[in-house]
Amino acid sequence: MTYLAQNLTHGGRELIAFRIGDQEFCVNVMSVREIRGWTPVTPMPHAPSYVLGVLNLRGAVLPIIDMSARLGLKPAEPTVRHVIIVAQVKNRIVGLLVEAVSDILTINDEHIQPTPDMSSEFERTFARGILAIEGRMICLIELEAVFPHSESEAA
Amino acid sequence: MDMNEIKEIFFQECEEQLAELESGLLRLNDGDRDPETVNAVFRAVHSIKGGAGAFGLDDLVSFAHVFETTLDCVRSNKLEPNQEVLKVMLKSADVLADLTNVARDGGSVDQARSKQLIRELEALANGTPLPTASAAPAPAVAPKAKPAAPAPVAEAAAPAANDQGFTPVAFSFDDFGGDEPEVSELPAYDIIFKPKSDLYTKGNEATLLLRDLSRLGEMSIHCDMSDLPSLDQLDPEAAYFWWKISLKTDKGEDAIRSVFEFAEWDCDLEVSKVGGEGVVAESDLPMQPVPFDLSALDAESDAPLGVTEEEENLVAQRDEAIAAAETANNVVQMAGNAARAAASDKGAAAAAAQNNAQQASSAAAPTIRVDLDRVDRLINLVGELVINQAMLSQSVIENDANGTSSINMGLEELQQLTREIQDSVMAIRAQPVKPVFQRMARTVREIADITGKSVRLVTEGENTEVDKTVIDKLAEPLTHMIRNAVDHGLETPEKRLAAGKSAEGTVKLTAKHRSGRIVIELSDDGAGINREKVRQKAIDNDLITADANLSDEEIDNLIFHAGFSTADKVSDLSGRGVGMDVVKRSIQALGGRINISSKPGHGSTFTMSLPLTLAVLDGMVVTVAGQTLVVPLTAIVETLQPEAAAIHSFGATQRLISIRNSFCPLVDVGRILNFRSTQANPVEGVALLVESEGGGQRALMVDAIQGQRQVVIKSLEANYTHVPGIAAATILGDGRVALILDVDSVVSASRGQSLQLEASLAAAG
């Protein structure tokens, strides 16, 4: 069951919104463990281009994913101003590099509009809906799809 | 503590008992005839039965009961534990394990199988009549028959137990009644019952025991209160009273003992038959709380009976019995009894001393059960401590260049202490590989049954210790390999005989420590690898080209390729072609290596080398293309600074380095890991000479060596995925993650096998 399905039964929910380039995205706040600043990572050999490397988070080794590259935008050039969203996807912990975290949204499910049928790779893989907040468009991301080599991909 | 927790403890104990049972049976199978082994086996089944009864696990109880009954026949020397008998018993142990698992986890067992075994066990218990069992000459036979029969009465916790194959009880008593009219009056026994404090702490109650005893016959009790201290010295929980009981009963001594069955360990119990001077001394020995050692009774009770028969010939007759026993078929069992009988001559004191010694030696070192989570937590914490200590050392060195000596000394001591703590903590989790090996014994039996081959599993070094995390992951690949060895490795008995080998195949499983790793070898004495067939198959599967020139070793190693299986037909056991590559991958995932060597006609040997722990590693910290990597120290043979003259180009891209006149391929780690696109200049770097599991040495080129350090292994798979060429990650003193190089995979990548290919394989798997 995806978190979307889980939360649909509950009505209201909180989402954390972040910015990459000129686009805004959001993920469920429940899967976010913490937000921290960018520090240099250890590159991984033979990793997909969107995996920047691994980072030590209090003794755990977690992969850092360049969300910009992952979502098909241009690869990020991380600076100290970038932030890492540490999120839990299933039983794994992963860091998502984004440009900035903008705010936390409390919304009801009826605010989530279905993604327009555009048959793009992005829409099918990551987008789970779009939100209209104060004239901004925010895309709701399915975190499980973001993770590299998730079970669905490996099978 | 609620019922479920108690039940959980019971199941944990069951596991231990089952292990004990199996190892005991295997010892018997190897020809061990020590009565203590039989007793241990019996005790295991008995304990399971007892516990199962308490939880109302009827299936388990009824099976255990039949099993126990048959074991009792072995114990009382009525049944010779030959290969046939042990085969049934080993199968029964498997079923017992299954039943235990089902009782714990639910599910169902193969009813037909357990019913069949129950029938076989019953047949064994009943089918061997007493006279044939004791082939010893006359003097031994008559007295033996009598105590042997009632033994089950003593053992059976439930009275209903008696109806299984123990009808000879009445018979032998009549026999004796006829032979010896002077004991036609009810035999009288003197019983001395001295409870220890433990008896009461374990919830036993002397009153109840005495009441049970009174049901056996006419009884008079004298309570001895002389040990009772004055009130100020009295320990309210200690045992001070003891009882002297005279009992007239026709139920026999064993029935008396059965009353005390569950208290036996926690009291001093002496049961002696009244009449005959030597008798008391004679009877002293068996009265010692030797756990369940009722077989000892058999021999000793010869003596009292002998006495009543012909008192003046007592000694002579026993000597005769002993001598006869020694020449009898079951020399070993009898010898054990005879030894006890002889020992009893030395008098009560000596006997007691001997028994105390026995007890002391049989008592296991005290242990505690600890939740594995707690140990894991401790290990993790110590891992953090090691990292922290490294960070501290590093920052002190950085900030205090001139190095105040007291700080440095303190840091050094801290480092040593940390290391010691880590070693000790790791030792907590270290376990012998025995349980895994025992499981393999079962696998061998089952597969031998299915394939119709006759197989003997020989194990060595079961007590070799390795971290529990490694043990847990060992069972699966080992099972695969054992299946392969029996199914593919060993030939059918006919073929073996034709090849001049014994019909029974041997699979040997050994474990040993070697240079900081555990090496597990699995060898069979089968036909070895059919290289022609393997080669052909590889060609058919497009793994190699038809004109490829492969060494024998390379051909052998082809079997580790995915989708490779040479079995002509796919069997249920192995031969799906997912066998050996899965094995190899799971061994590699453990940081291990696997290798095969095979001699046609003589069998194959698989050698696995695994790290002792998955928690720490001694590594050399090196720099490659600006990245810090850790190379496991165990892999490194030597390090050297290459000179330009020693580097030779070989073909278009290969380079060799000459080391003492032998040439060794140079492997640029930075290239292999895609850290740089051009080859580094070897003269500017350092070469690490490594020995890989595939045999052969490689010189790994790195840019610089930073130092040597113990690192804590952090899994990459936990949050990411397996990365080819990388074994794991660690955290260095500066808090950065460093990758630990997987030397074997880098070396095999340098052989032409692309890491990318492996990467796609890993992703697909």
C-alpha cells in the first residue's frame, strides 16, 4: 500500500514542499526523518548518475540522490546552500538533495488533483498528483519510485 | 512472565535438546557406545516429552514417547544400536524437530512419515526379544533380564507409558519368584532421601514424593531433624530434614526411583534392598544422582540377586559375570556396567567420590541467555566507540602538532582498551558452526534417501567459532552445496562399485580458522567435475566460444556462472541451474570467497573462506583518484613501489609488473571503479600485491597509502544496493564514508569480466 492510499483514508495530511530550479514538489512529511545541510559525499562507483554518493548519518551509510537529476531535470551542482531531505522509504533511509525546502503544507485530499494525462515518463513514474496552493503548482512525488533499485525495479 | 514466554523458553530448550539428540545419535552412529551418550540422547527426548506434556502438545508427546521407549531399549542393552536402528532414530530425530517446529510456528507435518516412523520405532522396541539382545552367557543373562524390563516403568512419566512393549515385566518377576522362593515375601527397601535446597526452589515438595512412595507398598518413615540449626542460623529456604524410609513393595527398585525421577538431581537418594551384608555398599553407587543412569542399575542389581541366591559365591560370581560380559557381543556396553560394578567394590566413599567427579565433569560451564538484540546493540555501540576514538585521535593530532605526551599516551591506552572491548564484545556473539553442520547432516540424509545413494557425512572442526551473523547466513549456501555434492558429485552405488570405490559415498565438511578467516571445506569422493561436459554446456549456453582455451581451473569455475547446470535432467533437489551462482553470490555478499578444485574420479572440493565477523575489519586505507578506499588487510600479500623498469606493456592495454622475476598483471583500481578514465602512471603510485581466491596474484595500483586501521563495517545494502567492486563501507576518523574494496571482484573484473555486467546481474537478481 502506498502512503497515498494509506492517507487517503484519513483525510487531512501534511506535506513538505521543496524547490528544484523553478519547480516545486512535495512529499509526505511522515516519511521525512530530518533535513540537513549539504556536506561532501563519497562517490560510488558504477552508480546511476543521479546517485551522488553516500553520506555518514550518525553511523548509518545513506545514499544521496540528486532529485533534480532523478526527476529528469538538469543535474545539480551541490553548494552549501543545498539541503538534504533524509527520508525513509520502506525500510531504507535515503537522502534527497534539493535546492531548498519551502514550507510545510496541511491539505485535504480533495486538494490533490490527478496528474494530467501526458504519458510522459516523469508523470508515470514519480508524480502522484498536483496541488494548487496560492497560485503555485506543487507536484506530489511518490518516494518509492525515486529510490534506485527498489524491489519493483529489480524484479 | 506469562505462558507464552515460558513456552518460548521451552522451545529454545527444545532446540538445544534436539541438537544434543542429533549429535548423540551421530556419535552412536560413529560407533560410540558410551552409556553416557545413550543417556544424553535419552535425556534429550525425555525432556522434550516432559515439556511438551506440560503445554499439552499431544502430537509431540506421543511421538517423543514412542521414540523414548525405543531409546530405552537401547539404553537397557535390549536393542543393539546398529546402523539400521540408528537410521530410524536419526529420521525420528528429524521428525521430532519438525513436530517441535510445527508446535511453535504452526503448519503441518508429514503425518504419514511420522506414523511410519512410529511403527518402525515400535517394531524396534518390540521386535527384539530380550534373550537375543543379551547374548552374554548364563550368569549374566538371568539377573540382567529382570531389572532391564522394569526400567521403562521408571522412566515413563505417565503411567500409560507402560503399555508399550513392556509386558515382560510381569514375566521376569515370576521367573525370579520361582527361582528364589526365599524372596517370595515382599522385598523390603531402605530408602534414604536427603533433599537439597534446590529441590524446593524448583517447586518439588517432599511431602508429595513421600506420599507417592507410600502408594507403592507398606511404608514406615523416620524423619531426621539432627541437621536443623538453631533458629538464628536457620536459612528459611534451605533444606535441613532428611528421611529414612523402609518400604515393602513388589514393584521393584526402579519403581521407587521413578517416584524421585524429577527430584533425582536435587537430592541424595539411596535405595537399598534389605538383606545381605554387602548389599548396602553395593547399592550405594547407583543411588548417586547420576542423571538417568539406570543402565548402571542393571549390572549392579545382579549382585544383590546373586547374593540371595548363593551368598558365599558372591564375588566369584560377579567376576564370572564380568568376564562373561567382556567376551559377549555387546562388549562395550557391558564393560561400562562392569566397570561400575567393579568400582562399587571400593566402598561407598570411593564410589561417591567418583560420582561427584562425574557430576562435576558433566556439569556445563554456566551460561546465560541473552536476547540477541541486546548483544547487537552493544556491538553497534562499540562500533561507534571505535569510530569516535579514531575521530578523537585524529583531531588531537591535527590540533596539537607537538603532541603533549600525556595526551598521546592516554589516547594510545584508549585505543587499546577500545580494541579489547571490541574483541570481547565480538566474542560474545561468536558461536561454533556446529548447529549448521548438524543441519547439514539432516540434509545429507534426506537427499541420500531421495536419490537412493548411500552417503556418510563426516564433519570436522564443528567447534570452530565464528560470528553469529556469519553463521546465520552460512546455512543456505551450504545446503545448496551439500545437495549438489550428493546429487551431482557422488555417483550411484553401482557406478561407485564399478569404479572400485565403496558403495557408500563420503561427504566431508570441515571448518577451521586460517589467518583471521574461517575456511569451510566441502569435499566429496565422487566422480569429480566432468570437464568435457561442463565445457560443452558452456559453449551451448554461449558462455564461452567453442575455440576458447581454458585451463582446468577455469573450466571448473564455470559452474559458478548463472544459469549453468550440467545435470542431464532437472531434479527436485538441484539442477535448476540456480545452484552454484547463487551460492557464489551469497558467499561474496558475506565478504567471502569460494573456490573449487576437482580431480576426475576422485571427487571435488569446494573451499569457502569467510570473514570471522561482519562487524570489523583490519584494512589498509589508500587513496585512489582522490577517493579514500579501504583494502582488507587479509587480501594484501605485500606492498611495493613500482619502478619504471619493472613495468612492461603487454598487448594493447595490459601491463605487467615484474616482481622478483615473475610477472604479475597490474590492475588500476581507479579505472576499474570508473573513478578516472585514463590509466594512472604506475610509477607515481603504490602497488598492492593481492592474492585472490581464484588463485594467482594481481598488483592493484593505488595512488597512495594513508595507513593501516581497524574499521567498522557498515552495510551498503541496508540503505542502498550491492555495488560491484565494493564489499561494504566504513566511516573514517573525519566522519566521511570510505568504501571497502572487494578485492576478488576487482580482480575478476580485471580478468575481462566486466563489473558492469556483474552490476546488471546483481540488479537483475
